[in-house]
Amino acid sequence: MYSVEGKTAVITGGASGIGLGMARAFAGAGMSLVLGDIESEQLDSVVEQFTADGHKAIGVKTDVSEETQVQALADAALAEFGAIHVVSNNAGVGVGGPVDKMGLNDWTWTFNVNLWGVIYGIRTFVPILKEQGEGHISATASMAGLVGGPMLGAYHVSKHGVVGLMDSLRIELKMAKSAVRASVLCPGPVDTKVAFSERNRPEHLPREKAGDKQKKFAGDLNNVLSDGLEPDEVGDLVLDAVLEERFWILTHIEEHLPLLERRLEAIKRDHAHRLPPTE
């Protein structure tokens, strides 16, 4: 078991959704909080509430698509609390549309936040954790990082990348016999506003195409998510994984394990003629 009481957690996308759920779970476990988020007003409000409730917390406006801002987040955490023990690379966006019709700006923005944001987080925080000889780093992927699906191609690709990235990190840490641990979160439907990510789209990457089908999809997706898990439930699952030093964090294991098993069966079926005979 890894002890977190009295230690410091850094969370990107920490002012809402799953990130805020993690923040509440970590604070409840006795951790100090460093929250990074691109929405400064929401961030200020959340930090004010945590401090009013007696928790140690600071907020740093952070666009994870810029490595200098991720580094500034780490610098602020070290300056305020002297150490970093748990890092959750959680910030993410989602853009809907068929893969052959999505604009390059959509692909670029999705990858910049969802994948490069995690890469920057690893480059920034893993050396800190290694040097101090302890810690845990996670990244928020999705079930979309384990299976495919329509209308969210860029999101699926970015989240598959996060799963592969974190698994590679896990293996490298194990090979190095490091005390630092890694996790990847693959949630199903959670009540967040990721379907309305456009509110945070940067001006230099405007939406090139936004037809009625894409707008309808965003509304339909939000309806599905609004019936999903509460972010606080997900935060508790992430805390448990940190404490128990587990890599995989799936929120809907009973529903989604059959999907993963069917995918494996499809691979085996499509290559049955090449499999060695069973005795």
C-alpha cells in the first residue's frame, strides 16, 4: 500500500469533471492539492472552496498543450509544497465527426491536449518522482482507448496513444526497479462536459467544419454522459488504485470486459487458420 496522507497531488483538468472528482478524493485522503486547468474562473472558485473547507490547495492556469505551462505547474507545486507525490494527467477534449471529414485543426487540437499533454506530463513529472524515489503518475484515457467507435475517431486515436504510452512507462519503471508507479484510467460514461469541449478551443485552431450531424452528436453524447457515473465515484477509484499501486483503472468493468473479450475472440477468429492446433 502506498501512503498519501500529508503528500501532494497535481491534477490537470482539475477544476471540473473527473479531475475535480480526483481532487475531492485526494483531499479527503489528507493530500495537498495543486490543480491545473485552462478555465481560470472555475479554477479559482474550486480552489477557494477547497481552502474554505480546510484543505491545502493552489490553482495554476494551465494549457497542457504547451510544455512550458506544464513545467510552470510543476514549478508552482514544488515552490508551494516542496514535493510532488501523485500526478494525474487528466485534461482532455473531445471533437466529434467522421474520420474522413474531420478537419486537421480538430485532429491537431485533440492530439495536442489528449496525447501531447500526457507526454509533457511524463517528461516534466517523472524525473521529479524518480529523483525523490517515490510517487505515482496516472493518465486519463478512456474505454475509447481500448476499443473503436464511430464519430470520435481523433478521440479514440489519442486515447489509444495514452494507453500505449502509460503501459510503456509502466514497463520501463518496472525494468528499472523504480518505486514510482503508473496507472491508466479508462472510464466509460461519466457525467462530465467533455462533449462541449469547444468552449476551450484555442483561437489559432478554429473548427473548420461543424455540420448539423456533428452538433447533434455532441448533444446526444452529452445525454449519454449525463446518465453516467458521478466524477466523485471515479475519483475514489483512482485513489484506490494509487493506494493499491494498480495499473489498470476501469470504471465499468462488468459492462466493458465482455467488449474486450469479444475483441480478442475476433482477433483469434480472424487468424484461426494460423493458430497452432490444440491438443
